[in-house]
Amino acid sequence: YSAMINLLKDIHTAVNRTDIGTQEIIGNLLRDALDYLGQDIAIVSRVAGDQYTIMWCESREERLEPGTVFPLGDTYCRLTLNHDDVFHTIDAGNDIRFSGHPCYEAFGLETYIGAPVRINGIVWGTVNFSSASHRVKPFSDIEVELLRLIVGAVEKIVTQFEYLSQVKQERDEMAAQARKDQ
């Protein structure tokens, strides 16, 4: 119960607070979601073409780093994007949808839940949680809806981050132009 309350507080913070940095907000959100979902790896990815890039991540054991790039087809997120909604399994080794998948072969991830992130209606990436361990109980409707809330919070954060980055770039360009004009 307390894990869900912490996660809901993080979602609220992500959507409403502007005085906390992006890394801290997403880090808290991913860590508390890991606790609530009982998973080992949490990733917010950026997908561009056939390239999957880890933008933010939290992990209990695996050493993952932001900026790591994988071919999209080698990730379960390819399946998520094909499904175009929350996509999950608790036993990938015995789930025909994951049979022979390169991600299973490389990492042996048995449990997975993920969903697409859309910015202005266009797929930007995914939010996903996974573990090498089987999960005893299927993901509940509440957990699926919480993932959708997390995705919504990430979409807001990314939209705000990209907007602020654009404003800063335009400001820097104007300052450079003003220096040239002096």
C-alpha cells in the first residue's frame, strides 16, 4: 500500500512541480514504480527509426547507463510499439508472443511491462519495467492503469524539457547574434 502511495505522489510531483529537475523527478518516479511493480529494471527510452536509446534508467542489479543504444528490434519495446498500448508478460520464456525474441535470448528477461510515450501524438519512446524473474501474479488492472499514469507524467516532463531546451537554444542564438552585431 505504501509503495502505491509513494508512486502516486511521484506522479503528482512529475505533473505539477517545476522546481525539481527532470533527472530527480524521473529517477524518483522510476524507483518507486520498481518497488510497486516488483521489477528490477526501469527505463524511459527514446525511439528514433530503428534505434532505441536509454534516456533515463533505474536498476537494482544490471548496470545500465543513459545514452546506451540498442537496435529497436532487439528490445521488447518493439513488441510494445507494435501493440500500441500497454504490453506485458510474466513468463516470457513460455509466452508465444516473446518466443525466440532477441531480448529474451540476450538478457533472459521473464517479466516485462511497457507502454509507448507519445509527444504531440507521435511516438517518442517507451516506459518499461522488467525483471529476469518470473512474476507469480499477472499484472492487475490497477498496475496497468498506473503505468498509463506514469507514461502521462513522462510525456509531460519530456514535453516541458524539450520546450525549455528549445527556449534556451533560441536565447543563446539571440545572445550570440547580439554579440556579433555590437
